[in-house]
Amino acid sequence: MMIVKEIFETMDYGPAPESAAEALAWLVDQGDRFGHFINGAFTKPGDGFESRNPATGEVLATLSQASQADVEAAVDAARKAQPKWEGLGGGGRARYLYAIARLLQKHSRLFAVLESMDNGKPIRESRDIDIPLAQRHFYYHAGMAQLMENELPDAEALGVCGQIIPWNFPLLMLAWKIAPALAMGNTVVLKPAEYTSLTALLFADICTQAGLPKGVVNIVTGDGVVGEMIVASDVDKIAFTGSTSVGRRIREATAGSGKELTLELGGKSAYIVFDDADIDSAIEGLVDAIWFNQGQVCCAGSRLLVQEGIADRFYTKLRARMDGLRIGNPLDKCIDVGAVVDPVQLQTIKGMVEGNTAGETYQAVCDLPKNGCYFPPTLITGLETSDPLMQEEIFGPVLVSSTFRTPVEAVELANNTRYGLAATVWTENVNLALDIAPKLVAGVVWVNATNLFDAAAGFGGVRESGFGREGGWEGLNAYTKSKGKTKALAKVEAVSGEGAPVDPVDRTAKMYVGGKQARPDSGYSKPIYGKSGLLGHVGLANRKDVRNAVEAAVGAKGWARTTGHLRAQILYYIGENLSARAAEFAHRIDAMTGKKTGAKEVETSIQRLFTAAAWADKYDGQVHGVPIRGVALAMKEPTGVIGALCADEAPLLGLVSVMAPAIAMANRVVLAASEPYPLAATDFYQILETSDVPAGVVNILTGSHAELAGPLASHLNVDAVWSFSSRDVSAEIEKAAAGNLKRTWVNNATATDWSVDHSRKFLQAATEIKNIWVPYGE
Amino acid sequence: MESQSTQSTETPVRTAHLPLVTEPRNPGTELDLDWVRAVQANTSAIERRAATLPGRRSVKKDYQAAWLLKAVTLIDLTTLSGDDTVGRVRRLCAKARQPVSDALLDAMDMPAITTGAVCVYHDMIETAVTALKGTGIPVAAVSTGFPAGLSPFHLRVAEIEESVKAGAEEIDIVISRRHVLSGNWQALYDEMKAFRVACGDAHVKAILATGELGSLRNVARASLVCMMAGADFIKTSTGKESVNATLPVTLVMIRAIRDFYDRTGYRVGYKPAGGISKAKDALVYLSLIKDELGDRWLQPDLFRFGASSLLGDIERQLEHHVTGAYSAGYRHSMG
């Protein structure tokens, strides 16, 4: 024990422990054993598992492993409670959410201490970041509930939401999931991670204190098996945050079920430092990027890219900064890095670092506690993109690094990943920052800052980092659907027939790929009959035609950089040219369908084109009111390459309704024409050819939807697949989409009324929202 | 130094804890404009670091007491008022000699300590030097037309020379803010260099008056230029600007000191002045210095607080540490 006189000389930091007494007392009060929180009450504790403090290994409580019956009871309770909860109205729900926010605030220290004991994160983080942000989410969404009826008049709750959350931000992820779900009138069944369930159970206590109606929030504990049970249960939506591999399995498991799905998955987020950056601040930013929460952060800036000219100096300063980090007891108020969540995770991190032979590894010169799950802050420099550690998520306090020469190269390196969660850019040049931010493939970009979060700004990724946003107006899409009943969609069959061609001169309908008319790779065609006889032949596209069409669409990337004004001009032009040939198109439609709706369908299609043209330069992003001096710009970006199986029943309108909003939002599309009535689509490419549509922006295939669905949905260079086909392909598409976790929008055999303008829904599906945080101040 | 103890005669006579001054003085460098112009300071990021620091570092119990005692030894006990008199300065010097009561020091088994220096206007140097004779406590004088620094240049230089002659061992000069605001780094460099020369063996602290420099980037650049011109210390403020020492400004200045040390091998001292009046604030400053610059900078030859009311709050906290009861200001001798 040092005495004052000695400390006066050494000027060491001493221990500064936060007391665990209150949290331990709460656990004792609960009998150190927990059941599940179902229908407003805790069940009797059952067989289960121990929850341990990773810093000490001590057992904190025994938790129950939920059975199938438990999960069913929870879903049942949520189902029963949902109509009344939704019926309460936004104002009524707002009061409960407000009460929860207040209670979280009143018990903030208890939550913080319990969180740090259970998870191993420093008390500074749970106290100053996790718990305040959780409160903020409930306050913010109390407001959203209040505004719902006026601001989202066409939206209603999805119903019962199954929510599965990870162990890195236990209470915060709970808040991100529960607050918006409840605000929009849903009820929930939530499963916390088995390592870190305690604050969720304390939250259940809070729900009781807030007088929340029974069954609105249900919490079941257990491992991944319980998660699978929830995914398979009778819920309307699954929201998952966790690893990409589990997310992929959930995508496959829910394919074709009609369950809504949002996934917030892994990342390998780039942290780019240009040579004109405030280097000391950029280094301090790394402390918050990769040594925050022991690096167990999905959006951790784990991939450092430094401009060559400053790399040596930057690394030297960074290593010195690393040595200043204090690692140890998470409940110590003077600790920067706490314990890794579990020995299993620690082993994974160790294994990955020890398995790496590339580059130069530096570990912080700092004291590590002898016991507990601790890993030193680590920097590995000189890695190349081909090194596994530059590609794989480590989910620990390990930073990997490489250098770049130019802004262009920085963007290329940053985007050379399957993930797309977040990115950080450091430069004092506003031109550079605002040029780079939109080019980075990520859902969140921080300029001269990192790991900024707020309930008002959406969070979520692109590519294999998942889909859906949490927070902001954009986050509400994940918990609402459009009002209205759905109708079943019957399979639309082609007119069968025989006989001579109606038109004595053979007209060969081709496909349209890369701005050129293309014959099918297969060399096969099929006849299309109308009531009056043979109308023509269309090619039968196969997987190679899909490949060629996607290649063309990917190649037309310049379209994504065009202005809304230009796209509007082109869409108007398409409408104009279609209008000029309206009678011919109407006739063709009538001939194929045997109905007399052609004229109306053409007219509505022209309307759709004009509407899309109107939106092209008006579907604006937002500036979110986040609590910093700065802005969070919610920019709408094109989804990318969209493959779509167009409606069978409306051969022209179905295609135009998909194509127009998609290209208005700067996407490129690969469209499979109506299977029974493909000739309207093949006529339509003549319109495209005369309307200044750049090659590759729109590609049209004909043939069997069942044949094309698989190759399109599994294609790793396609960003989204939509299906309005009357063929039973929804499940196949969603299953195959798991490959690169592309976005899907399938009809699950429900009908769409194409006479109604659904442009809003299409615009939403055709865009990704990227939040660019730009703090400012001189 | 005589013991001021009112305790039993068995109390050993205390000797002041004198800083070990072995640091070679910064001789300065050529003016390197490439370096100066490359310096960046991102205000938002710096403010975030400053705002979260108090939550990241905590010093408790005996450690806190020791840190507060250290803070006492780093104080430039200051009086810079138009109504300063000989009597007032003597009282201040007495406080500098015995900043914390023997009773408290005994309770913590601490030897005697003194403040880092006493800081006065030129006219009070002689009084202070006399009052501090034999204690080893240096007298610092503010100079060069303090606080505005707008008197004729030759008079500002002469003022330094007079003050050194009068016995000041440390001279706190004010820079011409207009040189910074107009980006005239050469003029700033030349001015600072002339002041340094005028100081001779006396150490020179360059007061940047950061509250009047317009931006943190200017603070960073002015810090560097002054160090290049041979400043021994860089100091935030005169205490007379509307904004004085702040954590963001501190971060910028000590990062400049760190860069200067990394490139030249010379350690320059840092003195935040004005606005630091709470023991808790002092602890935050010390942890910032410790983390950004290292323990070596936690000694009086490299760090000072320019403060007048800070000591009183520290004394109350120390008494609380010793007795467990919150203290009252009147229980501690005024300075």
C-alpha cells in the first residue's frame, strides 16, 4: 500500500472502484436465479446456465434456458396483447415509453454497474454511453409514438416482433429494438445474448414499474437454440443484431415465410486518415473506434488506412498512445479497456492474432490483470488486402492497418470488403471529406469523429453488414407496414393457342442487354399466343443471360452519379415516346391478355413514368437533429443493381412500375418480363433505345421466372431482388439472397394492385439511407 | 525556512520540497514555416476529447490527496491587481511558503511543500523576493506591457530587463496577438526571440492569450512559433481575457509541446492560467498532462497552474480527506 508521500513522487493513478454493492443486492433480491419474463411476470426459474462476470469469472446469477413451450407462451402473450397495445394509440403508447425512459434514468447507475459486471465493459462506457443512449432511444421513440398517427397515417404495426440481440451492448441493443417496435404499436419477444442477459431482466422489472400492459414486452433467455425457436415461431418480424453467419442462417430460415426481417451484422469498417488531418485527434479517435468496448463493436473502425506520407509518424504516435491505455477492472472509473466478454471470445481473438504471420504486430506496453478475460490493445501494420485479418472481423481490440496513396485508392481499399457498416474519414479539407463520404460503401460515415450514435440518426449497413436501419425516421420502416388487406395472387397463365402468325412478317423479339438486342444464350425460344393466334416468339433466358445482364448493369455504374435532373429528363422522354406509340402498345397488351384493358394500362404506365420523373430530383434526404454541434446528413443513395421479376398480370405497367422509380433513384435494373405476356416488354426496349437511356441501365430478359429467380437471387453482384411474379419463387429468392445478404422484396403470393401508385414504397426500396455525421466548429 | 508549526516542539523542522531542475533549457530552433503551416487542430474532435476526459480518469482517496498536494507545488500563486500593496504581496508570499497547514501535512505524513512560484507585477518583485528569501521559491513577473502587450516594443524589452534586474527568475511575457491574427509568424518569432534574449538566465513563459487568437489552429501554430523562438514555457492566458484556460486549449498546447519535444528533444513547460479554481479541475488538468505528455511534466519546472483561488479549494479538500468532514474556507489561512 503506497502512502501519500510516495504517491506524491510517483503520481500514479490508484484504484477508483465503483461499488458493486447495489447491483449485487439486486441480484440477491431476485434470488440469484431468473426465469423468463412472459405476460408481465417472471416464470419460475428452470434449468439453465450461469451468467459470469468476465473480469473475475464469478457467477452472477443462474438463468433459465427457454423451452419451446416458453417461447410459444411468450409469443402467445405478445400476440394477445398486440391489438390492445396498438389500439391504445400513439399518444397512449408514448406515455409508457416516456415512463420507461424516466425509469431508466432513475435507475441509471444500477443499470450501468450491472452492465459492466455482466459484460466486462468499463463503467465509464456503460455509465456515460450505453445507458444514456438507451434512455435517449426511449425518449425519442416516445415522441415517434406521439407523432405516428399524424405523420405516418398509412402505417400500422407489423404485429409481434421477435428480437434477438448480441452481448456487446446488451441494454442499448435492447433499447434500439424495443423502443421503435413499441412506439409503432408492436409487441415483442426479445432474447438477450446468453452471456449478458441481466440488464434485460432488470429492464423487465422496469416494465413492471412503468405499468406496461402484460404481454407487450416478453423476455426469454437462452442460447442460440432459443433464438432459432423465436425465428421459427409465429411472429411477424425478426430483428437480429449479431454475426453475419447467424444473420445468413436467419435469412435462409425465414425465406418465403412472409416474416419481415432486419439484420444488423458484422463489419470491418475503414478508418481513413488523410495527410492533412489533425493527426493527434485522429489517433484519439482510434481509441474510441477500436479500443471502445474492447473492440467488440460491429461498427468498430478496425481497418486503419493511412496516407503513405504520414504513415510512419502516425504509427509512432499511435503506439505511444496505446501504451497510455489503462486495462483492467471494468468497475474502475479510471480504466480505458475492460474485459472481453467471455473466455471463448478471448480464445477466438488470440487465435486470430496468433494465426497471423503478416505485417508487424505491436501490443500496448501496459499491465494486464493476471486473471480474467483480458487482451492487450493490438496494432498490426503493413497488412495487405489479401491478408485474412484485413478482411475478417476480429471483434476484439485489434487494429489492422495498411496505407494508401490517393483519395481514389483510399476509396478502393475501403470498399474492398464484403461488409459495409461504417467508415470514418479524417481530413481538414471539406471538399475531400464531402467527396469521399458518399463514395464509401457503408451505412454510416463519420467525418473527423467516430462511433457517434443517436436515436435520431439511422444506423445500419449495406452489403453483408445487413439491412434495415435503427433510429431516425428511417428506422420506423422496420416496424411498420402499409395499412390495407392483402389478396392472394393466382398464377397467371399464358394464352394457349395454335395457328398461324397474326402478322405475316416474322418479328423476332429479342432480349435487351447492355443497350443491345440480344439473343438468348440457350438458343431456345417459345411461342406467345393470343386469342387470335401466334403473336411471336420470345427467347428463353438462362443463367448465362442473367450473368450477361448483370454484367451490363454493373458496368453502367456512371448512372449512379448522374443528377436527378438528368434522370428526370430521360424518364419524361421515355413517357413521351411511349405516349407516341400508345395505341400500338394497348393493342399488343389486349392481344396477349385477351382483355380490353390495354389502353388504360398504357396510360397508367405513362403516368408512372411521369411520377418517377417527378420524384427523381425530389426524394430528398434529411438533416437529422442529433445532439452534437454538427449535422447528420441522411443521404439517399441508390441500392445498386436491382434484379426484378415483373408482374405477370400487367405486362407493361408491372414492368414500368418497377423500372421507373428504380432508375429514377439511379439504380440499374435487370428485369424479367411478365412470363405469360412478355411481348410488351420486348416492344418496350425499342422505346428505351430511342429515349437516351444509357446502355446497361435497363436490361430486359424473357423466359421462365422459376428459371431466372435462382441465378438472379444468388448473384453476388446484385444488390437487391424484387419479385412480383405470380410464380411461387419468393422462398427460393429469399433463400438464395442469403449468399451476399442482398435486399429482397417478394410478394409471397400476394397480389399488388398496379392501378394504384405505390411509388413511395418503390422509392424506399430503391434507396439506402446513409448517415454522414459531420461535426463542425472552428 | 522556518517551521510555521503550532504543533508540539517534536515536530521536525520541514524543508521545502524543491523541484529537481535538471532540464536543459530550450534554445529554440529556426522558424520552420512548413511545420507551422502543416499544423491542424480539429475543434470538434478536441472538444470531444476534453469533454470525456473527466469521465475517463478518476483519482481517489490517498491518491487524490497526493495529487492535490502535487498540484499545490505547481501553483504560481498570483496577485495581479491594480490595488496590490507591499502588505498584500507579503501575505501572499507567506502563503506560498506554507500553502498547507502543518496539521494537515502531519496527518498525511508529508514533508513541507511550497507553491511553485509567486507571480506579481514588476513593482512588487522586490517585495516578493525579500519575502521569499531562502525558500527557493522563485518570483515570476508579468511583463512586456501585460496584459495587452501594446506598449512600445523597446519599452517592453526594457521592462523585462528591469524585472530580471529586480530579481525575477521567471518572466511571463505577452505576445502580440495581432501577429497571430494576421498570420505574421516571422514577426511573432522575432518578438519572442527578442524577449527570450532580454530574459537572460530568467526563464520565459510566453502568454498566448488564447482567448483572443480566434481558433485552436492559431493556438497550435502560435505555440509552436514561440517554442521555436526559445520559450521555456507556454502559457494560455493573462487571466484578463474573457476566456482563459480551457481543456481544449490545453490539449492543443500540450500536443504542440509533445511534437516539439519529439522533433527537438527539448521539453517546454506548460502553464494554464485563469479560470482554474476547483481542486477537481486541477485533477483533470494533471491527468491530461500525465496522459498526453507523461509524468515528467508533472514537476514544477515543466508545469504550473496560474491561479489565485485554487489553493483554497485544495486545502478544503485535503482537510476533508484527513478528517472525513467537509471543510470551511475560513479554517485555512488566506493568501
